[in-house]
Amino acid sequence: MNSSRVVVSAIAALIMFLFLTPKSEAAISCSDVLKDLRPCVNYLKSGSGKPPTACCSGASALASAATSTADKKTACGCIKTAAQKMNPNSQLAQALPTNCGITLPVPVSPNVDCSKIN
């Protein structure tokens, strides 16, 4: 009988631990990231000068949304995959945050190592 009480107590403690442990899952999704940066696609492929207002608004929304490390890593992976497919102008991509007057938590690059994002 005592061993069954110990097992039940251990399982109860484990369940409580799982419910009380903060999750490190990203709250942001690739669809969020792509929605925010979609207005930047034409600019990043063949633009010049300042990015369109809608692009900067989207980039700013992404910067505000990607706050946790998990969010930043998720955003990084989404951006990296999209950049590999669309092949952006690297100078425009690198200058996007500065040209929009913001700080993006991840670079817009097909070559970024997302495991190094904190």
C-alpha cells in the first residue's frame, strides 16, 4: 500500500511541475512573420531608397511581437526560409531595420545561424 501512495504522490508532483513550469514555446508563428514582412518583398528584391511605409509598419510589428528567445528563433527560421526562396538584395535586407528606424531582433538573411539568436 505504501508504495502505491508514493507512486501516486510522485505522479501528482510531476503533473503539478508540468503545469507550473513556464513554456518556452514561441507565441509567434511563421504566418505572423510572413504577414508582417509581406509588404517588404518587392522592396527587398528590387527596391531602392526608403522602404514603403507598409513595409516599415510590418517590420516594426514584428520587432514588437518577437520578444522572447523562442519568438526570435521562430522568426529567424521563418525569415531565413523565406529569404532563401526569394533571394533578397543583401544590402537592402541588411539596411531594412535602419531604413525603417527600428531594431529587428533577427537579420533578414538566407544565411543567418538561427541557433545563435538569443
